[in-house]
Amino acid sequence: MTTIPEAAIRVEGLSKRYAIGRAVHGSFREQLAELLHLGAAKRVEDFWALRDVSFQVPRGEALGIVGRNGAGKSTLLKLLSRITYPTSGRIEICGRVASLLEVGTGFHPELTGRENIFLNGTILGMSRQEVRQRFDEIVDFSGVAQFLDTPVKRYSSGMYVRLAFSVAAHLEPEILIVDEVLAVGDAEFQAKCLGKMDSVAREGRTVLLVSHNLGALRSLCTTGILLDRGRLVTQDTMGRCIEAYAGIKNRYADTAIVDRTDRTGTGEVVFTDVAMVSGTSPDGIQASGSDFVLEFELHKKTPEPNRRVLVWFQVMRDEEVFFTGNSELYGPLELSRPHHRVTCTIPRLPLFAGRYEVRIFLMVDGRRSDYLEHALAFQVDDAPFFPGGRTPTEKDGVLVDQIWLVE
Amino acid sequence: MADAALPVETDRIVITADGGGTGLGLGELVRYRDLLVVLAYRDYRVRYAQTFLGLMWAFLQPAATLLIFSVVFGRAVGIDTGAVPYPLFAASGMAVWSYFAYVLGQSGTSIIGAQEMIKKIYFPRLVIPLSKAVVGFVDFGITSLLILGMMLYYRILPSPHFAFLPLFALAGILAALAVGIWMSALTIRFRDFQHVVPFLVQVGLYATPVAYPASLVTEAVPRWAAVVYYLNPMAGITEGFRWAILGTAPPGALSFLSVGVTFVLLVGGLYYFKSVERTMADLV
């Protein structure tokens, strides 16, 4: 106990493997069948969520973690938080840890705000005594003082989140691990949360932060690590990590769909291409309010026909704007040939001007067959959406077509 | 400083693939005792939230069972309970048994019920089934009041062995925990046990001397079957509990078998739980 270790967190050769393609919670029958080798052996695939990751976080440093979805960020935080355990490797943490993988863990809708503060506080590792000491501060910060004795099921979602975050914000750990909790609440409350995080970092506590809010990461964190497909790409200043992250995103977007390797799914049926064939392709610019057409090329690798195939896509602008698929209108497709082209037309595209991204999904018989993020990006240009010629100027959400009647 | 009260060993954590040694980590439970209390309070509050009768339910359920037992076994079958009035005889058995049944029923699915928490935060998972054992005290207290009321009504004094009551009550709590811990861990691994628990509770009511004295069974069957009968931890504990209150037949030598089984189940359960604990977040 004479030497104080420099690093608050030391991660060495950390790996985490998940078995996919099999129901994890078994039943006796499955276990028996496995023991007796009955039936067809189920295909079990190994998926390495993290592979040989090593890094250190010096005491008092705020470290940001970036990477695409599925890069291993959440797995890393779960391992650091002792929610799940590594397949191999080692983590050493020096200091009292609090991890916030969500706000309001354990909140019960039937209990009052006051009761939930105690419940959530003790779940986060505080003693009742500590919660009592910080109770007034927590209530002040949340701004829901007059609803303290109301069951939280009657709270608006905004109030709920504010109360939940306030409890978390009053933990006083030496090491704070935070996953994307800043993306909650209204803009004003988010600013308050960022301020709180900033003061935590300035107080000399060690902070580990995962966020898709690159601006917040840049301002809160001094250093960062970049993960990609379970591996550590770089540990550097936060700015350089964000640059490298943008590079990775673009590299995937520039590769033809058929050659992309960053896909998940069983691969029975896969996308070989997706294109926007409306608007002024090839530059991929679409006018707001004009018909929008996406064309998907599918390749069925198995010979059996009549698979129940669903094509879904999600249009993103930082967050999801909308998510739709063929089953919404027509039910599943039946594919008979190895190659098919599927076209989706959205009349009068209800999107504001801006840059959008598309994620694409293929489901076969209820299983995910193929999934790609950043499959396509397109630009929407301002155009008069309504016949009156005026286009609303809000930057988020969608434009809604409407008919008014006055009688 | 509030933090100063925390033990030092929490300040350095090493996480590896092969686990944290052979200890059960029970010391950590002490640090999380407040969570245990708060979770029990939550369950208690939520259980009767928005019910019209509220806590009355905790009284009505055993009272109704008792009424049926008194009519069927007391009057119709005419079970001989010696100097003790049948309703009181049955109530003393019901007190321990319904605690056991409640804790078993609740803790069996407790880990699955807490999966949202388990996937988001670390705490010793044992806190969850343990908190169910604490909530059960409410029911236990209510049935105890029921017994007290009946003793006043029948003008029956507690037996001279009353001092042994806490011992048998403790044994009942440990038995409930032992089986509850097993079931909560097994249900995570094999969902089949969700169906096993209600079955155990149903069968156990008749395989335990709740509505009848154990001698009724043990005198009618061969010795080996009596041994099997007492493998049920609650068999000896219920007899002992009743003896301590009412001075009925003293627990025989076989009752020690029940206590022994309880102990083995508890220690085994703790180790099994420990072995499953680390994979819980991946399994639920």
C-alpha cells in the first residue's frame, strides 16, 4: 500500500466472445439432446465482441470511446462495470467506481419520486445514509420537487429522466463510467448534464465516456480510444480519435455493398447493392417532397425457394428518422430465383433538407440474414413541400402531408 | 466523510476470466445491505399497490386456507391433534409453510424479473433472492398475529419450549433461502424450473406436516419411507416450530435430518449461485 498506482484503469489483452446462432438460455431438453447428439447439431458461431484490447487510463483523465455500432464499446463498458466477465485478459481498476450504463436503473413506476431516489441511489452503490445526505441536492438538481410523492408512472418522460439523471449526478465516485446517458432529456437539461460531467472531469476524477455526440466528447475528453470490430485501433488525443473514426466511417461507405465485410447476419440472403434511383442520382441529391425510390439487389445463396423475406431500412440523421419495410404493407416476400431486385417508392419524401444515412436489414424466417450500417447516404435539398410554396424551417423530424377542411 | 466508512478492499478491483477465487463473497453483501433493505421495501410496496384491500390480502389468504383445512381435515376427516384445537394446530404449521412457499415462489423467478437491472449494473446478485426472504417477513408476521389471536381465543398458553421458537423460525428462513437460491440460479440456466417451483409449492403443502401431525404419516409407512419424508427440510422444521409454540409432539430424531438437508442445500446453493453469477447478464 506504499505506492499509489499511476493508472486508474489498466486493461490488458481483454477479449470477450459470445456464442451466436443458439438460444443461450437452454432447456433441459436441449441439454439432453446435446449430450446424446440427438437431432441436427445446431450451428454455433463465435462472435468476438472484443479482441485483445489493451490500454490504460491515468488517474484524473477523461477518456472518450468512439467506434461504430458493434465496435465493442458497450461490451467494453459492461466488462469494466463487472456486468459481464471477459473470456480472457485482465482489468485492474483502482478507485471507487460508479457506472452509468443507463439512467434510472431499477426505477419502479409504482413508487414515488422520493422512494425511487433511494432505490436508484442504493442500486448505484450509495448507502441510504449517503442518499439522505445528498437528497436535497438531488431534488434541487432534478427540478421535480413538487412531484416527490407522486408515483413516477405519472411523470412525463422528461421529468422521469431528469430525476434519474440527478441521482446519478450526485454519486461521488473516483472513477465514472458513462454510456450515452447524455442523449436524454431536452436541450436545456442536456446542457446541465454536460456541465455536471465537465465539473466531474475537472475535479480530477477519472471519466470514461461513450457517446455518439462527438461535440460533447471533444469538449469533455482529453484523450480517446477508437474501437473497430472489437479491436483497439488507436489511443490518442480525443481530436485525433474522432478524425480516425470519421475515416473508418467513410472507408466503409466507399466500398461497394457486395464487398462490404462489416455486416452481420446468417447470410442466407444478402444485399448485393442498394441505390437511390430517384432525384438527381448519381450525386444522390433528392428534393424534399419529390418521390423517393430505393432499389435493393438481393442474392439468395441457398437453393430452397419461398423463404419469408423481409426488407427493412432505417433512415438516420444522427438519430432514427423513420424505419420501414415491405411487411408493413404487403407481408413477407417470397424469393424463388437466386437474384431479385426489390424497389421501394416513397411518394412525396417528407424530409427536411439535410444529409441522411440509410441502414438496411434483411430478415429471413424471423432471423436476421443481413444488416449493414452506412449502406447509403443521400442529400435532401430544400424545395417547397406544400402547395402554398412555404416550407417550414425546422431542422428535425419530418414534414407531414395534410388536408384541412373548414365548414 | 461518508465514503470513509467503506471498506478498503473495494478500492481495487481485478477482473479476470477465471473468476474471483473460491470465496463466496458474502462479505460484500454487508456492504450492499442497504440495497437489500430498499429492494425488499420496493417489493412490499409494489405488491399491494393499487389493491383495494392492500395488506388485508396477506391476512385473507392464510385465513381462507385455514378455514378450508379446518373444515376438511379438522371436521370431515377428523384428524387427531390431541389437546390442541385443530384450527390452531393448522395455523402454526401454516405460518412457517406459507413463509417458505412465498419465498420459494418469489425467488425462483427473481433473477429473471430483475434482468433489466442485471444487464445494467453490478451488485452482488444474491441480494435479489435475499430481498425476497426479507419481504416474506411481512406475511410471517401476519400469520403469527393470527396464531396469537387464536391462542387468546382458545385460552391456550405457549408451550414451555417457547424459547426454541426463534431457532426453528431461523431454520425455516434458512430452508426457504436455500431452496430459493437454488431455484433462482437454476431458472436462469434452465427455464424449466419456472414450472417446477409452483409444483414444488403445491406438492410441498401436502408433503409437509402442515394440516396433519407428522406421526400420521410416519406411523403408517415403513422406516425408509419416513426417512424420505424427512428429507423435506420443512418436515422437521414445521414439527419443531409447532412443538415450540403449542407443545405438540416433540420433533423426533429424524427432524435432525431435515435440518441437515437444509444446511447442505444452503451451502450447495450458495456455491452453485456463485458459479452462475458471473454469467447471469449473458444468460437472461
